[in-house]
Amino acid sequence: MSEHVCPVWVGYFLLSPVRKLITNPDRILKPYVRSGMTVLDAGTAMGFFSLPLARLVGESGRVVCVDLQERMIASLKKRAVRAGLDGRMEYRVCTEDSLAIDDLAGTLDFAIAIAVVHEAPDARRFLAGIFDALKKGGSLLFSEPAGHVSEDGFDGSLSLARAVGFEIHGVPRILRSHSALLTK
């Protein structure tokens, strides 16, 4: 596993109620997610954004949660069961070489990659995998923490996103982050 991957123990801190005050997932996601959608949370960790996504897609929607670390996925699944949202969620453990979503080609309405692309060993391949899984007109909310990724670094990732076919559709405001809404 890459030395840049967030350790499992940090996942517990990422679930902090204080983080929710600063980075409210409902406020961030609500403009983009509707009932019945199929969405991807790439780099889901313990589900800070996954559970709010599951509430937003409703009973007829689905959230595909992908993470490199099996322990993160196991923790998320326990949290989803406790919240009564497990039936709306699908869990996948990916590898450093693949997001394990090839079977979803052209099926996703929306995806998020929040604070994760900088951890990918091959950011271009990571973004290309999401691009391929999105429907035509589907969107990716892409955000990186300003404390970990410089503006130049984020711009480099945006260049990779454009190279795989994404277009920048907007710049959502997410506190202490570099962010872009990308469309296929």
C-alpha cells in the first residue's frame, strides 16, 4: 500500500462532529444529488460523505463505496447498518491499480473524489476510471484539502482530468479546499 494513503486510525478523526461543522456533507452534496441516482464515493474511508449520499439518493438510489483499505470499508458497513442505510450501499475494496468499477461503465449519475486524488499512485488512471463509469452528462465533485495539496498541485490534477475528457463545469465553495465540479 502506498505510504501516502490515509492510515485507518485517522479515519476515526475524519468522522468528528467538529469536521461536520466545518465541512458539512449535506450542504456540499445536496445541490448535486437527487433521489434515485447512482453515485460513487471514491476513497470513501469510513463514510463521512457516504452516509449523507445514501440519505440523499433515497430508497431507489444506490451509493457505490470504494476504498483501498478493507478496514475502512468494514467500519463504513457497520455504520451504514446502524443508520439503516446498508440496503442502499455497495462496498468495494479496490487496488492501487484499479478502482474496481469497470463493470459500472456508463452507469453513474454522480461521483465524488474528496481528499483522495492526491493519494492515488496514478491520478490520471484514477480519474479515467471515474470518467468511464459516469453516464454522458454525469458529474464528478473533485476536491482536495488546501493543507495537503497546493494550488499548483490541484491545477495539475485538473489538467489530468481534462486530458481524460472531463470539462470544468463550476467551482463549488468547500472551506479550506481546492474544488471543481467536472462533467463528462
